Amino acid sequence: MLATQTLGVMFGNIIIASISLLLLLYLLKKFAWQSIMEIFKKRAQKIAADIDEAKKANLNAQKLEKKRKEQLANSQEEVTTILKTVKETGERNRQNILMATKEEVKKLKEKAKVDLEQERKEILINVKEEVADLSLQIAAKILNKELTKKTHKVLINSFIDKLGESYETR
């Protein structure tokens, strides 16, 4: 009897618990089910929106990375172009400096030639004057008389002209 009595109490408890559970489920469905479903729906929408936003952010990051790579490639091209321009400019400047130096050397050579020619003429004039003085002294001693300056000049100039012609033919 104790067993049937315990079984009856237990069965009674199960029935009360089941009725309470069913009543609780009914009350939940009646008053809270819509709110719970709204919360779950909002949560699902938020998760879907977060996933969409993450996909957009990922696409944006990929676009930015592609753009950065393009900019990097463009900047490398610009650097290559700038280096090429600098090399070309340097080569042109080197050529200009070489040409200017050659011109300067040419001018210096021409000036040296002119200076040498002028110096040669001056030396030749000095030599003529010395030869004229010496020849006058020699002629005076030989003739035991003095020549006039005009006669002396004529003799000296003819002698120097012959001397200059022999020098120029060498």
C-alpha cells in the first residue's frame, strides 16, 4: 500500500507538474511569445546586418588594397621616370660641360697662338733693331765713316727682309 500510495502521490505530482507546465506554456504563448519571437527576429536581423556589413567592409578593404597596389605601382613608375629624367639631364649637363670645356680649350689655344705670334713679331722687331745697330757699327768700322740714318735703315730693312724670308720658309 505504501507503494501504491507513493505511486499515487508521484502520479499526482506528475499531473500537477504537467498541468502547471501546460499552463505556463499557454501563458507564455499568450503574453510573452510574441515578445520573445520579436527579440529573436531582431537578433537574427542584427546578425544578418552585421554579416552584410562585414562583407561590405571586406570588399572595401579589398578595393583599398587594390587601389594601394595600383598607387604603389604608379609611384614605382614615377620613380623610374624621375630617375630616367635625372640620368638624361645629368648626361646632357656632362655633354654641355665637355663642349664648354673644349670651346674654352680651343679659345685658349687660339689666344696662345695669337700671343706667340705677337711675341714672335716683337722679338723679330727687337732682333731687327739689334741687327741694325750692330750692322751700323760694323759698317762704320769697315768704311771708317758713319752712314746716315736713312741709308742705314734701308740696308738693315733689306737685310732683315732677307733674314725673315729665310726664317719663314723653314
